[in-house]
Amino acid sequence: MIEVRRLSFSYPGSESPALKGLDLSVPRGSLFGLLGPNGSGKTTLISLLCGLLPSAKGQVSLGARPSLVPQEYAFYPRLTLFENLAFFAGVQAIPGPERGGRIAEVLQITGLEAARGKRAEACSGGMKRRLNIAIGLLNRPQLLFLDEPTVGIDPQSRRFILAAVKRINKLGCTVVYTSHYMEEVEALCDEVGILDQGKLIARGGLKGLLKGRHKNLESLFMRLTKRGLRD
């Protein structure tokens, strides 16, 4: 589904590259986790794969058109949840006769049916995160990027989102999930890639990586654990 070869990228004025010759392969149908501390290159990689940053050095091949759920809220606060979904269904050129069904579908997946008439600005942080996901699901993507979708929300909303992600994947969607919470990635993902300072430093099952960690991984795991406890 995703093939990345020797991908490098530098932001203008930056002293060091955000990505440094990164190689990555993600199989179709998988739920793949990208784990790493802030500044490791996770968001840069996702932005490049989704075409949100200018071209970089290297090769990228995607097996499907991607859909992105970003870290930031990507909706209109003064519109209701339903109005936001109707607007973005139009932006995504979903045919008029299909829009009602699609909106009902994503509201059900994200558990927002009862709040469809509520203004987005009046919603809790967890509901706003779920609205972000609902918008990303409107076009029934085959490839979905979720960039730290549980940042700053309560434990109940986090559990709901994790369950929704599992369901989305079981429906046949390849999911790339970025996080700095090890427990989330371990609970969700078939396989993980660990980024640090723009490089993929390890890949495999998280339990296996934890058991066989070397000095670089040990330092990274300590940083991630401290960040997770702090958040």
C-alpha cells in the first residue's frame, strides 16, 4: 500500500533535515503505528505522503488516494456537526443522493448521532476529535492517516476513538496511526515503526522491540514513557 524509499526533507532555514533518507513499507490492510517523540518526523512524513508539503528527495508510492485526520481541528466551529459534515461532503464531491447516507454512516462510526445538531465550538475535546475523524471517513478511504488523534482528551473519549479505529481497519481500510503513547500503539497496531530525529530506527511488533531494545531504543522509550505519563 505504501512504499517510501530514501525520503529526505528539510524545512527552509532549518539546520538539520526533518527526514533523513527514510525507507518505509506498509502492507495493504494493516494497522501500522508510527511511534516517536515530538520532533521525530512523524507529522512531516504524513504531510509529505498526503501532498501537504512540497516535493522532497526520494520516492513515494501510494496504493490508494489518502485521507488525513490532522492533529489540528479541521472544521468550522460555528457550524453544527451535521453542517460541517454536509459541507465537507460537498467539498469532496460526494454525489448529492449519497451524502445523507454517508453522513449517517460516519456519525454512527464515531458515536456522534445524538450530537449532530450541536455547534462544534460547544463540543468537548473528545467530540471535536471524533468530528475530525468523521470528516476524514466521508469518502470511505482505503488509506487513512491519523495524526495523534487522541491528544488532549479524556480517557473515555480515548477508548472510544481507539475502538473506532479498530473498526475502521476491520472494514478494509489501511490505517497509519501516529502517536507518542506506547500503550495506544501496542493496543491497536499489527506492527510499528519507531522514528527518532528523522530516521526509522526500528520496526516490528512493539512487544518484541521492547524485549530486544538496544541503547538508542532504550533512551527513546524512556522519553516516550515520560511524555505519556505527563500527558
